[in-house]
Amino acid sequence: MNKNYDVVILGGGLAGLTLSLQLKKHKPDISILILERRETEAPLAAHKVGESTVELASHYLREVLDLKGYLEEHELPKHGLRFFFKSNTKEDISSRVELGPRFRLPVPSHQLDRGTLENYMAKLTVEKGSEYLLGAKVSNVELVNSPQSTDHSHKVSFIKNGKEETVSCRWVADASGRGSILKRKLQFQKPMEHHINTSWWRLKGVIDIDEWSNNKEWKNYLEPHLRYLSTVHFLDKGYWLWVIPLGTKNTSIGIVADPDIHPFETFNTYEKSVEWMRVNEPLAYKMLEPLGRGEGLMDFRILKHFAHHTQRIYSSERWAVTGESGAFLDPFYSPGSDFISLNNTWLSDLILRDIAGEDIALRAQVYEQAHLAWVDSFLPIYQEKYKLMGSAQIMVMKIFWDWAVYWAIPCVLFVNNAFTDLRLLRDLFASQNSLGRKFAELHKRMQDFFLEWLPYENRIFEHRYIDPFDLKLLREFQSAITVDIETKSLMEQIAINLNKLEQMAVAIFRLVSSEVKGTSPDIKVNPYTITLNGEVDTTSDKAIAPSPEITKDVEVMWFYEKKETIVDSQ
Ligand SMILES: Cc1cc2nc3c(=O)[nH]c(=O)nc-3n(C[C@H](O)[C@H](O)[C@H](O)COP(=O)(O)OP(=O)(O)OC[C@H]3O[C@@H](n4cnc5c(N)ncnc54)[C@H](O)[C@@H]3O)c2cc1C
């Protein structure tokens, strides 16, 4: 073993291993030491939670890290996210409003067995020349806080086989997950106002929810076994329950719930989780409880208040955090690995530029601000939104809105390498009127609007199938992720996408406001004034009407009768 490294990575989980592969891809001779406290290879299936990937992380794993071949051979293809909403008869899955893709998807994503994946990546990074030490628990980090410091001035100590060893390095990357070594040491924790709890467990065997009903019509909505490949969410007020298939032919199950509605004490042991399912999700209980008896139950874990924040991410003094050692929001849309993709892309760019002799002070500052702003602008997607989970109509609109936003802005920016383009970042975020800031404002306004809608919406809908790709706009946004856009056209594309989002926001608002406030379904609206609890700008030159195409798209999500146009006779 060496004594000096370019980079020492604290923790060899998803974030640490992917960072090492990204660095090695761009600089094969970079010296990397990964310290992982686990003594042995990761167990299969019952290893870590975080199995479902979405488009941004799939692009990162497949295209940026070149893991496409491995993923296609060893992990399951995923058939999108799928949601079943509250119904009067939860025992009958076919009666529930179901939202999910019907046909095979053009943009790939995967269900990961985290043990299989981490073992593979550990082997691969060693083949590429990284050193990966198992049974190495980091015991101390001494950072030399000066940008002028020499190449190997940080010191990292770890315990292996009962003995403490120390190595030096130019960069320390903290990927220790909830261990959060640097955050604890340097005290840069930050409160996160989102208090949600979870329990999860893995069951032996394949669970195909297609078999949970004999209703032929319901089964025939999709090709056989496509439902099985989705990340399935069962929702009602204050909670969602996940079912995720794993490539090792096992199944991951989890409860995620707001303690104001479902106290943690009601599901914080396996027995209580099963009882919780009996009360809240009786069909899941009936199908899953027998499989969890005896050997069938592979593990059981809980996590209280899983969301956490950070004040720091990247330092020009050559240290950084990545993955869960920084911030984590909420798993509802499986975004954990998306944040890792972005985090590692910023971090590897800083490390590589620094090693090449570039002054990274400005970049480190810009990336950190952008990263923290990104976390903050995504928080309202989840904050207080567990209250909405009992309403199919609000949730369908919200999920489609959140997907449109996700595909139209962050995915497009990520796949086109925009996040490391300083000029583009400046143009996107620097001025008050910049596209990035307008986007954040619109998104926040819509998230507030969904909450404002709640007191008016309590109808239970049943027997509906909603396919997001019946909406032309969503189809276009999602498939555009695979198209390369030249840097000079990227701002133009973001402007076009933001304009479509503004129209979508107005189309949603007009339907809801006409239903609950009796306003005309055809009014023009300034999207940046959307609210149900105050003045809405319908007259200034900023007020817009959505295109007939977007209006039609949004109506696909609307369960009520559309109100007739009000003709003003005066
Ligand atoms: C309920 C829930 C559901 C989730 N579902 C999803 C999902 O579906 N999709 C998704 O993308 N994300 C999901 N996530 C998030 C996902 O779990 C994380 O994004 C991901 O596991 C974080 O990876 P990481 O490498 O940062 O941390 P980890 O995977 O935890 O890795 C950290 C590593 O550091 C090691 N370590 C810790 N301390 C030390 C030390 N002192 N010395 C040496 N090694 C150390 C640990 O052993 C571990 O291997 C979910 C999270 C939660 C809470």
C-alpha cells in the first residue's frame, strides 16, 4: 500500500465507488484509496436501500460510467414509477386509480440490487488501479486548510485489523453516507424541515403484483410482467408503501410515512410494519405477510427523520462530501442516485482541474452554491406533500408536473454536460430574471398551489388508468433526454421548455380554479401569480393562455367534467 494518494475516498458505497470510476475514466493514472469499514463483500439483496434509479442516474451509470453492459446483463430493467391511489376497496387493486407507463419505455432505467452492483464496481475500480480496502474504518481526518498547501498535506487515519494507519492525500472525498465524517468533524450540519420516517425489508422470491387480481381487463392494460418491473407505490394520506423487484429474484418492501399522520411507533418493528399493512394496505398485507414468515424475511431496517441537509459540499481546500454524507431529501421519486450523479460530476471536475494545475477557487464556490440551491429548490416537492397523498386527483397532477419539470430542466442540463459549464451556469442563475431563477420560482409556486388545493379536494376516484405518456408534452420531454444538444442551443432549449412549463402550469390552474372557485376555464393567467388564496394576474401582458395542445394534454389528467367556457355577454 502507498502512503500518498491523489484522492482518499472515505466509504466505498454507491457514491464513493462511482466517484472512483468517474475519476479513473478521465485520468487513468490518478491514485485513489477507498476506505470501507465493512469487513467483507456486500451481501446480495439485503444490503442497502436505494434500488430504484430514474433517468438522470441511469444516464450517469450507463453512459458516463460505461456500466451499460453490466446493468443490462445483471440488473433488472425498470418499467418506470407506478402509483396506486386511495380507493374505497383497497382489497381490490383493480379498483384503484393507477398511474404508470403502459408501453415499453424508450429511455432506460434500472432496478438495482445494491449488493451486486457495489461488489461489481469495487472489482472494476481495483482493475482500473484504485486501492479498495475492506475492514478499514476511518478514525480521523486532519485537513490542512490552505489552498497553497502541498500535494499530499491532508492526513487520513483508519483502523484495520485493530491497528491504526495513516496516509496522506491531496483530496479527501467524504462518501461515508450517514456516517457523515466531515460534516460531524467540521460541524456544518444544517436543519432540514422535512420529518419523514421509514421501515423497509427484503423478502425472498419474486412478487408480481399482476397476480394480485384476476380482473382480466386490468391485467390486459399492460403486457404481462411489465407491472412487475415498475417501482410500485401504494398511496394514501400521509404515506406510501413501495414494492421493488431485484435482479437476484428477491423483493424490497418499504413504508415511508409522515409522523403527524402515521406515528413511527406504529411501524418501527417488523411485527408492527406487518400490522400497519393490515390496517392501511390490506391487500399488500394478505400477499406479503405469508412470504415474510421464517426464512422468507431477509432483513428489516428503520430510519427516523431520514432527510438531512448540509452547509458545505465542495471546498477549494481540497475536500468535499458526496452522496448521503451531504444532503438527502426523500425517496418518493427515487432521486438519491440522481443527486450522487450530479455531486460526483461536480466533484470529479474540481479534482481533475486541480490536479491539472488550475485554480479551482471560483468553480468550487459556484458548484457549491448551485448544488445547495438545487437541494433547496427540490425540497418543496416533498415538504408537507405527504398530506396530499390521499388525493388521487391532486397527486396525479402533481406527479405529472414534477416529472415534466424533472425531464425538461435538470435531465436536459445533465445529459448535455451543462453543470460544469461556468458560463452557462452564470447565464442560467446569476440575474434575478435568469431562466434558472424563474424556473425555481414557478416550481415553488406550483408546489404551494397543490397544498392550497387540498381543502377543496376530497373525492375518491376509482377504476381509472392514467398513462403519463398519453400526454404528448411528457412524451416529448422524456424522449428529448436522449438527444444531444449543442451548448450554444442549450439556453434556447431551456427557454422553450420553461415556456411549455409555464403553459402547463396555467392549464392546470385554469381547470382547478374553474372547479373550486368558479372562474372561467379560458382565462389568461400570469403563471408567476398562480394561487387559490389571493390575487391572480389575469390582465397584464404577462398573463398567458396555454396552447390547445398543452390544454388537451392537461385534460388527460383531469378526473372531473371540464367546465364549459363562460361567454361574457357584455
Ligand atoms: C428509505 C430510503 C429509500 C431510498 N430509495 C432510493 C431509491 O429507490 N433510489 C435511489 O437512488 N436512492 C434511494 N435512496 C437513497 C440511497 O439510499 C442513497 O442515495 C445511497 O445509498 C447513498 O449512497 P452513499 O454511497 O452516499 O452512502 P452508502 O451507500 O450508505 O455508503 C456509505 C459507505 O461508507 C461506509 N462508511 C461509513 N462510515 C465509515 C467509516 N468511518 N470508515 C469507512 N467506511 C465508512 C459504509 O460502510 C458505507 O458502505 C433511499 C434512501 C432512503 C432513506
